[in-house]
Amino acid sequence: MTTLVTIQNLTKRYPPRNGKGEGNLAVKGINLTIEQGEIFSLLGPNGAGKTTTINMMSGLLEPTSGDVVIGGYSIAKNPLAVKKLIGVVPQEIALYPELSARANLEFFGRLQGLHGAELAKRCDEVLTFIGLRERQRERIDTFSGGMKRRVNIGVGLLHKPTLVFMDEPTVGVDPQSRRSILDAVKQLNQQGMTVLYTTHYMEEAEELSDRVGIIDHGELIACGKQIELIQQTDVRDAIVLKFAPERIGEARQALSALPFISALEQEGELGDKLRVLSDHGRQALPHIIRALDDHNLIPSAIQIVEPNLETVFLQLTGRALRD
């Protein structure tokens, strides 16, 4: 694959509010590459540094140090060349509420260098893509939050960018609009567009991404394909067993003697579930069932829980993704 984006030691330190001290180090020396044609998700909680990183990559914010090279152009040395290659869908709605959907697209299209028949054609194509062609003459301030988000996305696509930044585009939208946005991201990628997608919803990153970068406190703490991230940690399959609440203690005692059990965690609203962690994963299940049977303990339900991005995040950071 061809490398489209190279991020080199990207750092941002904001000045102190009172003029004293070193200020807030929002992004800490990120090094990263993004391949042409992939969906790369930057996954992290609110305040992790995702938006600051996007703003530096798009030239909206000057880095304290480091550089971003997109399509062979440095954002520090040749920002205009970079901006021709990128489309930006910001986290906040960036539209004129008193204008119609089409008028907003026409305005921003002209800023991107589109005019005349070419502009009209692109507006038509984008309105069709975002599913708002029939509502194009209506004012933005009459639209729902999800519709505004779709127009926001349309603005970033008008000039057919090589790379589009989508900064948490599903925040605050209804489930139907969210589904529409996620499907649109997939469709854009199928058409050859490279997507940098930021989110704090791990299920979105799991669904969309070719690769994921996990960011926390401004630091990129892990990066790779989902299976690679799981393999980088010691997270394994968990076996969840359900019992009558009064028998959980007996089950815990029966299983604690097994040498391959690394942890036993009681969970569930009624405290009626036991999460069994073992280095042997699924291979341990027959031995667990046998040990329970020896004590006349029969679980009412058995679930094997495979590790996902959220469990990897917990392993790496020690706190829940949405904290």
C-alpha cells in the first residue's frame, strides 16, 4: 500500500491561562502513518486530543513541534497544497443556519474553487449522496440534528478530496442518522477515498476501521489492526457463567482451585454471574464444566466473551472508554 499521511512527532502545548507554568500538553509527540484507501480511526475518550490532532493536520492549529506530510506535502511548508487534498468534517456544525442546504453547499463550494456548471453538478451529486436533494431549498435552521450533520459532511466532500477528516460525526444524532452516516463513510471508502475518523464510540471503530489508533491524554498508546491490538495485550476470551445468586460463592470456591484460572469476577445486576478469566481461553471450558459438575453446580447460562477494542482500551488505560 502507498503511504498517504505521515505524522512526525506532532506535539501541541497550549500556553498557561495565568501566564505561569508550562501550560497544557494536549498532544504528545504522535508518530503515525495512514495508508491510501484505508479507514483509520482515532479512538479515545473526550479530551484525549483527537480534535487537536485533526486541527493540526488540517492547518487550523499550528503545532508546537512536529509536522504532517499528506500526499508528499508538508502542512508546515506547503499548507495550500495540503488543503487541496483534504476535506474536513468538524465536530461542531459549521453551517449558515439562515441559508438553505444548497446555498450552504454553493457558498463553501466557491471557497473550495468550484464555480458554474461544475459547482452545480457537485452540489447535485452531494445532495443525492447525503439523501437531502428533496430538501435542498429548505433552511438549515429547520433541519434536525442528523440532517445538519449530513450537510456538514456534504460540505467536506464537495471538492472530491483524497483524504477526508471526520471528527466525531455521529455525536448527538438519532440512531437512523447515525446509521446513515456510518454507511456513507463505508461508501466513500469503497469509492477510493481515504478516511481519518475520530470517535469515542468503540463499536463505530470496530465496524469501520482497517486500523485503529488508541489515544489517551494526548498520547498514541497503541496502533494497528484490531486483531493486532488484541494480540499486543494479554486480554483473552472470558467465560461468563450464570448461577442462582445464592450459589455464586460455591461456584467461586469450586473454580478457584483450578490451576489455569487467572481471575474470577462476580458481576450482573443480581450478582448472579461469574466471569472466569483463563490463559487457556475456550480450551478451559470443558475442565470448568467438569469441576462444577463435581460440586453439583450447573450454570443456567454460559457465554464466551471475545476481547474487543473496549477490553483492549481498559487493559491499556485502566479506565472505561467513555469516562
